[in-house]
Amino acid sequence: MIYTLYGDLVHRLRPGPGATPSLRIGSLIRLMGCFGLSEAAVRQAVSRMSRQGWLVAERARYAASARGIARIEGLSPRIYGPVVEWDGRWRMLTYSIAESTREKRDRLRKDLAVLGWAPLAPSTWLSPRDGFDAVREAAESSGVAGALHFFEGIYRGPLSDRELLERCWDIDAIARAYAEFIATYEPRLERERRGGSLSDEDAFIERLWLVHDFRKFAYVDPGLPSTLLPAHWQGTIAARVFRDYYAAIEEKSSRFFTSVTLREGAGDSRPRRR
């Protein structure tokens, strides 16, 4: 949830020239307290995220690290759109990593999954999108940059493009996950449209849960080509629900976030408007 906060709000702050978007620990504690998290739990999580290289401390403030920013910027287009039509070409990578360094291989595989790639074979991964730069950064971070080879081209069979996609991605499972998201958030969107009854704080809580839950699809759906998907694809409906609900609660949630960060001495940094 802290990572979602940084990706959706903190990273879009407008600090002064040369400054890095960041939060005081007091602001983090107050904001995460909205989710029932204790001060000790927040401090422990921030400490762990700093050790793992996702956050950096800057004079009693915490900002996303270069690694964290790269991950945020890599995921953001797949969360907020717009959807780019497929160009008909597949991106493929292969790697050869010794068993003696399998912890690096395991970390790379996790990063590839997060970045929306899927395995065609144990050391061969596939994506319909151009994500080579993000993979290179992940490979460098894992210490295996020299072990990867990248390819781009057209698939020539024996399967069709759609059959290849279905072999690498579990389309039915992805559709079910989208349907669950729709069932959860569409009624809430309709309630907010009818009455707008959420308080600023409740809208902030709802916004982070909304982004947190929709962000999960970036791990299983890299923006699969609409031309290869079933008609009336649940992902298209889920994306519409996400965008509409996000827009409905953005103003109130941003107002609450700003009130907390200003109260904690965040200067005149304000969330950027999309």
C-alpha cells in the first residue's frame, strides 16, 4: 500500500526546482493510519523498503529511489493507459544463468512477471509489447545483464498468434480476475455517482485500494492485444470502471492527501492533476 501511495500520489507531487517528490515519516504514518496500520508497522515497512532499494531517506523524508521510480514509470502506462494497439510483432528474450546463481535467476523471473512477460519455455519469455528497456534495468539490478538476449519479430507457426497467446497466458483466469474487479467496484462507482457520499478521507482510502487492486493486472496482463482476445473482453470493461471511478473520487482524495502533507510541513507541494 505504501508503494501504491508513492506511485499514485507522491511521485506526482510538484516540489521545487531540483527537488525530489517525498514525504515526511509523519505524513506516511498518518496516511497509512487510514488503513489501520500502526506507527510501528509503517516504520518497519519503510525500513524494509529502504533496505530493499525502493525508498531512500532524505533529511527525515522518504522518496522513491531510482529503482523505485523506474518501476513506477514502467507500470504507470499499463495502469492509467492509454492502450496502444498491437503492432503484430512479438518481443522475446532468452537467458542462460548458472545454477550456482539461481537466486539471481529467480529474482529476474519475478521481475519479468511484474513487467508483464510470460514464459514460452523455462528460459524463453515473451511479450506483445516493447518492454526491453525495463527488462534491461531489471537484469542490471539482478546482476545478470550480460546473460540476456533480445529478439523481435513475427511468429510463423505452427500455432496462430491467438493460440500462442493462450499458451503463454491463462486467458480464462485473467478474465475471471477482471470480472471480480468489476463486481467489486462497479456498484461503488454507481453509489458515488448517485450520491457522492464519500468523505475526503474515505475517498483517499478508496482511491488507494482501487489503484492497488487494478495495479495487480499489470502482473498478469501486459496489455494483451485486443485483436487476439475474445469479444466483449472483461479487461476492457474493468479499465472503464477503473477510469470512471478514479475520476469520480480524484478531487476529494487529492484534497485529503494535500491536507495531511501540508499539515505535516510538506511546504506547497501539491498532487499533480492528470
